[in-house]
Amino acid sequence: MTKIMILGAHGAMARILTDRLLNETTDTLTLFLRDAARLSQYDDNDRVTLVDGDVHDTATVAKAMADADIVYSNLGGQDLDVQTQSVVDAMHQTGKQRFLYISSLGAQNEVGGKFGEWNEGMIGAYLPAFRRTADLVAKSGLTYTEIRPAWLTNNDEVDYETLTVAEGFKGTEVSRQSVADFAFNVIQAPDTFQNASVGLDKAGTAGDQPSWF
């Protein structure tokens, strides 16, 4: 039985991951979010601990992760680096090592061509924080997996390929279920994808932008 802390636990991919962990494993979960009442369906689940807190409060984060074996971050936003630094500090304080986190395509300046230009135009305001996050995590001394999904869909499918930074992106989109599946698999085999930045896309979705734009 593994003890997993999920930060930003109300996020869509975090909720998919939570349900899979509860349904397919015996793992116990600490779900950390700003308003724990949003996950009240887990109030009576003895494998779930709900923590209502602000990730900027490092002491609260550290207290919540005291028993965790693996920390998964579903955090985002234009201050992602500030949020993540608080998590990294809490992990150092509590002696935790294994860290998975959701990043974004473009966080490693790895998206080329017209799609890369389009992506920069669409999310350029967010990418500096994602790039600072990638840098601080890589230098943190933690054993990390950075997950860089392509543009996200709600398609009911698990269909993805993994890409190195050098490979860039072959496709433009990937489902949230696919991202959750990758995270689930790494949590179950934490010796895989160590100190790696992994891109995720759906094969066959190459283009200058995602299909729905």
C-alpha cells in the first residue's frame, strides 16, 4: 500500500487519477485543495484524507504530506513556480523524494514549427512560470517526473505516446484520461521515468494547432 499526496486535488486530471487509485489499488490518498468541501464525496472514505489548505503555506503543506510516499502536483497558473517552490520546500522539510507534476507543452522550449508559434501565442503568458518551475524542480535534488501534456481534450479514451524533450511534439492534443493514466502508471512503478521530462500526445494529431480551433 502506497501513500500518495495529490495537490490541486479538485483539478480534472487529479479527480480522474483519484478515482483510478481508489478503484484499482489499495493506496491511501491525501487530497489537498483550497476548498475541501468540493470533494465531500470522499468524507466517509477511510482511504482518503481531505486537507483544506493554501499551497503557498509551506508549513500546512508539510504537515499534510507527513505520511506520503509519493507527491503528485496538479497545480497550475501564472505563479506555478511560487506554488511549486513551496511544495519542494515542504518535501525537503519532511524528507520526501518522489515527485510527479503536471507541466505544459512548451515548458522546455521544445515545441517547434507553426504549432510552436501558435502555442506561444495562446499560452505565452503562462509559460515563463512553467519554465521557471521546470528549472527549480530539476535543481531541487528530488526524484521527479515532469509531465508535459499537449492540448487537453475530454475524450473518453486512453491513447497516447510519450516523447522526450528532444523529440518535441508530434501531435497537438491528448485526453485528460491519458494524462491521468500515465501518472497512474508512474505512481505504480515509481522507479520509471525518474528525473525525466515527458511529453504526452495522441499519435496522428499533428497539425499547426489542435483540431477544434
